[in-house]
Amino acid sequence: MWVKRFTALSVLALIAIPPSVDAQSMRGTGIVPTGLLLRQLDGVKRVLIIGAHPDDEDTSLLTALARGWGVEVAYLALTRGDGGQNLIGPELWEGLGVIRTGELEAARTLDGGQQFFTRAFDYGFSKSADEALSLWSREELLEDVTWVVRKFRPHVIVSEFSGTPRDGHGQHQASGIIAREVFGAAGDRSQFTEQFEHGVEPWRPAKLYETSRRRFFGGRGGTDDDITVINTGSHDPLLGRSLFQLAMESRSQHRSQDMGAPQPFGPQDTGLTLVNTHIDGSGDGMFSGIDTTLVGITARLDSSLGARILPHLEAYRASVTRARGVFGLSPSAIVPDLAEALEHLVLAGAAAGAVADQEFMITLAKKRTLATQALMAASAVTFDVRVADDLLVPGQAVQVQAHLWNGGDFHLTNPMVDLEIPEAWEAREMSVSGLSANGEVMAGTLATWTFDLIVSDNADLSRLYFLREDRDGPRYRWPDEPDLWGMPRDPAPVRGRVVFSQMLEGESMGGRVETVVPWRYVGVDPSFGEFEKPVLVVPGVSVAVTPGGIAWPQDQTQSRSISVIVRSQKDEGARGEVRLVAPQGWMVTPADHSFDLRDSAAERTLEFTVQPQGELSLGDHAFQAVVRTDDNHVYTEGFALIDYEHIPRSPLYSDAELAITVFPVAVTPGLRVGYIMGSGDDGPEAIRQLGVEVEVLDENTVRSGSFGSYDVLVLGVRAYEVRPDLRAASAQILDFSRAGGTVLVQYNRGSLGSLAPQAIQVGRGSPRVSDETAEVTLLAPLSPALTTPNQITQLDFEGWVQERGLYFAASWDNAYVPLLEMNDPGEEARHGSLLVATVEEGLFIYTGLAFFRQWASRVPGAYRLFANLISL
């Protein structure tokens, strides 16, 4: 039995080889994985692309370099895209950031790149670089980017943006500015000296380029004469399509942002403009003037040491060249050359000993990892570690199996398998099957090592490292674990390691082969087949309160029902009691509930009622749900699984709290609202909390046009954009309005088509006001929309979050009456945020105001204004 535990040294060794090397797309065995790895085995070229958000990256450039040229490429997104919109679900803010992080990871597994981030939180659309660099702290942002550059050590930096107003979004401008600043700062030993205590050294990139593929204002960044053109559209015989087509598949992973892209045939290219260089006579090529040879990594070594290492590197390159020369339909033919190449890398490392030169040691380790992967891919050898359960709890015992499948022609001799586990976890090897009588894994056979694993009682929960603590305003807090800084997520807590030798006809092929893989869960869905999930450690009991927030009209005295959901993840279930602890001035009944959950995944919803006692004070009132189990464990938080098929599943934790915000608000009594949901928002719940009856309308109801039982139809955000049934029923909706109903349309990113009763222009490029504190002028202060039943004043526009609104109407027919005026600093006044048109007996309202963001924060003025709109 071999069971290894993580030590500080083993963790550093893991981080020194970026996890993306182990996460190459099209991984496995056979021609394609082997061929892609062969492209990476010789030479040392690294490119870092810098942008502001997920989906800012030039995916065609990244794919051409990584998959086509074999370059080590990474994309640094300053933010995780937390402040954007979400086409595929209701998640916003941190939840959306988790989704978009996963979408970048999914994209990188296709295009072959690595992924990094800073601590910057996407606070929403910005029109000013000054705003972004002030909110994020220019110095701290530069510090984060410098850390990534020193960790990744790129020869070339590519900035997606110019750092000028022609980039449009203020965060785009900020990324362009910081990319230029880090080009000098990363190599300056006097900058951010504390980073050197965490294993990085100053790094001076050779060249800084800017992409010339797009500009929001002012055209391309350079003239055609000074653009370096990168071909992305030629057919790649290994992939069976062009690199551009693969790049567009990568691009299409940004599903939450409506980024599905075609994969066209034919020529394509992308361009780069040289902005700055630290080398003379750099020439026209991207890497011209830069020593990108593998033997070049010995240049900084002592001459005698370099002389001992150089022959092994030359022999390695010769072996790789031979492998490339004979690579064809049978990858096994190049196994002897790859085994020899790997052995020379091992010998080079042994000759180097404890060399202090970081570039040499890290590059050699990466090449050894890649050569090992290429050897296993060509040999048709697969090592996989699977766990029997996908959601584990502290203290749980679970079976783990490590499979070594030898699908090739060579025998695997003296195989040794172990698990690397966190401190205090326990693992015991229970059995080994599939080995021959002399302990080999013969050609065409499968060997399996079975372990019993016990998760420690105090095991850390699977909690994304950048969400362990609350944000510091528009910046995430990183834990005191430098190995995690800038990474997409935490590494898997358990990994399997295998070491073996290869033999053919009694002759050994090279030295020992060693590889490490993370554990994973593989299940089978009867409808879709096999699927994979990351293994998560979650609480034994989770507790959640729904709704988590309530907007409470001040004059409301009756009680409301609150649900507390208790869920057990333990195999043996859980028993205990739950209480909803109230602040002063409120009564909760009953005082507590008992529960008895007898199985894993069992849950129970327990109902409490909350009611004010006496006069209600304005403002926020916090309630806390507390679970105490019979074994005296206390739980006060729950988790939701963000689980979409195209991204890794992730847990998002939240305290089991109820926040009630009390403020004066009224609605017309007896209203019935039909809500046509769009891409997802909290509108129906917000309306219910105003005391209004609301029903979410399904496709059949919308298509039938059966709206007669409603007073108001509210269209959720982007509804006309994402609901074909709504577009088909436009005429019936207008008929509803003509007959005396009110139609309230929230923002759309495209034309309203036949839904609008009169001409109105809405779409991409429409005005928006990103300053949530922008002054608002009431253009029609006597309009019922601003007076009845709530008198709207300037106070109702205080406390708004992220932005005033987006996709305002750009122009409109005189039939529409604009009610509000606002603008961002330095811009002309905008009147298209709220328009009301009379349609025979009814009303048609279009609003770009960001109500959907205000509901989650229970902004009183937004509720009061919306109450007026549905009361018209």
C-alpha cells in the first residue's frame, strides 16, 4: 500500500507545472492527442493575452498559437465577468462569475490555452478607465497582473485593448493601460518585492503587441503596413478542420453571453501591432529576435554545468525530431523515440541537480510532463482515478479506484499506484486486479487498484478560493495561499499517481514513467450516457431560507410564510431541530421544528411565519436559520450547485439568512399580473412581495393569447429576444393592450419587432447610464406613473446598484412619452429609459431601467416605481 500526503514541497511541485498542462483538450490516446503534444515538445515560446472579461480574448489567435504552433499560451482576464448579463439562468454577481469562469475553462480545454485572473470584480458597465482604475486600485491591479506575468513568464504579451477611449468599455481601457504598465513593471526588481518571497522572480517580456482585430470606436489600432498577420483559417490535417473553426467552437462556450459562433470554411486571419519591445532588431515575426530554442534555457547556467546538460537536451531534441518524422497512422511507432526523449530529460534534470535558475527548472519540468503525456498517448496507456460518489461529506468513507489501461503493444512492468490525499484523510489499498502472474499490465489489459478512502471529520469544504471570504468592495479577497493566486479554481484535493516501465519483447523502453491525475466522478444517465462531474466535499447538513429577501410594505401587518429547507448529504441522514431566529420587533412561529432525514440527499421544507409586533421601523431586519443536529453539530449555511452541462459543476455557499427591508409602498388593490419570463430574473417574486397576484405564463398560454384574466402583462428581461412563442404572439399581446391592459416590456438587446405599437429603436449600441448615482430628472412629474399610488421623488433613486439602466430606447415615435432624464458624466441627456404610449384603451411601456438588479438588493425606490407602472 502506497498512500502519500500533500506536503509543502509536493504542492510547490504541483503548482510549478500549471494544471492546464494536465488538462489539455482532446486528451487521451491516439493520433490527435499525440500529434498535438508533438507540436509542443520542442522550443520554448510563451504568450500571455490580457483582456478585461471572459469572451474578450481573441480566440482565433490563441488557438492558432496553442494548437497550431505548439506555443504555451494563457489568457489573463482581469475579471470573471461577474457584472454581466446571463442568458442561460438567473445567476448574477458572484454566481455569474462562477459560470463565466467555467466557460473560460471550457474554452481553454478546446483551444489549448491556460487561464488566469486578478482579484478585480466586474462591477458592471463602465465608460471610464479612471473609474475602473480607481475602484479596483490601479496599484493593486498592477500588482496582480505582475504576479501572473512573473508566474507564467511570457516572452510576448498581447493586449486585447489599446488603453484609450476607442476601446469603449472603461474596463477594456483599463486592461489596455495595465498591459502596457506591466510590460515594464514585471521585470523591475524594485516593484512588488514581497512577491519574491512566494517563489517568483522578476520577468522581462520581450515584446508587447496589441490586437488589431476590433475597436469599438475609431477603427483598427494600426495601419495595414505595421500589422503582423497570423493565419488562422488554413486546414489542419490533424484536427480535420481549420484552427479558426476550432476557435469558434471554443468561443461558443460563452453560452451565458449569447456567444454562439459559426465555424466557417475558408481563409481567416488575425492581426497584431507591435507596441513596445525590449530587444533590438526584432524583425517582423512574433518571436523574431527571441531565443525560443530549448537549449537556450541553459544560457544563464554556469558554463560547466551547461556543458553537462547540453548533450542531453540535444539528444532529447533529436529523439523528438525522429518521432515527428515517422509519426503517422500508428502512433506506437514513435514510442521508442519518445521513451528515449523522456529519459534524456530525466538525465538533464539529474545533471542539473539543485539548479537555482527558475526558468531552466520550470521549463524542464513542463517538457517532462508533456513528453510523458505524449509517450502515454502514443502507447495507448490510460490512467484514470474514479470515486464512487460525487458529493462527499466530512467523515465519509468512499471507494476510489485507479485504473491503468494498457491499450498498446508494450508491457507495463513494476507498476506502482498511490493516492495523494490531504492531511488527516485516510486511505487503504484494498485490492489489485488485472496484473499478470509477474505483476505486469500486459498489452490489451486493464489493472485496477481499489482503495477505501475516509474523508477527515474536519475536512475543508469544496469552496472556491476567491469566495471563501466576502469581497472587499469591487475586489475579491485571496487566501494566504500564493499557489492559488490568479488560478481559475482550487485543484482537486485527491490525486492518483502511477509509476511504471515499458517493455517490448523483453527489452526495456526508456526509464520509469510517472504521471499524476486528479480524481473524478463518472456516472451514467440513461438518456444521455456517460457523464463526468468533479468530486465535491460539502456539508453533512445544509440549510437555506426561501425567499432569502423580502421587500415589506410598511403598512403590512399580516404574517408571511417563510420556508426553511434542511437537506442531509450524509449516507445515514440527519436528525435535529431548526429555528428561525428573529430580530427585535418580530415574532416567529413556531419557535422551532424537528426533522428526521433518513437518507443521503433527503430534504424537508419547514414552514415558519413571521409577523411584525407593533410599529415597524424602516430599513433592514435580519433573521438567521440555525440547525442543530442530535450529534450537536450546528449548521447555518447552505449551498447551491451551479451545474450546467458545458462547465465544471461548482458549489455556491450562502448564509441561511432572511433579510426583510421595510419601506412605504402601495399598489392598486386586486391586480392580477401575467409574467412572461425572459432570460431569467426575480420579477415574479418581487411583484408577489408587493402583495400582487402574479402568474408566470408558459409557452402554451403565451401562444394561445389567453390573457383576458390579467390586468397587466410584464415581459422579463430579454423576453422578446429569447422567447419564440412571445414573438409569435405579438399581435395578441397588442390586442390585450388595445382592450385596456397594460403591457410592460423590460429591456431587450435587439429590436422589439412587431411587438411595439409604434416605431421604437432598441438594440446593440443603445444608450445606457452606467453610473448608478446619476441624477434623475422627472420630465413629467404629474404623470400617474410618477404619482400614483406612490409619489416618486429624487429619494427613490438613491441606493440603486450597479447602473441606472441599459438598452434605453435610442429613438421613438411621438406616441411615446418619455418620463425620465439621466446621463453619465460628460454625456448628453438620455430620455429613453422609461417610455409610455397609449394604445387605444390600454398602455404600452418600455423601460431600460435595471429593475432586475435592484430587486435582488431590495432597493425601495425601484419597487415603488415598478408598483406605479403595474398600477397604471
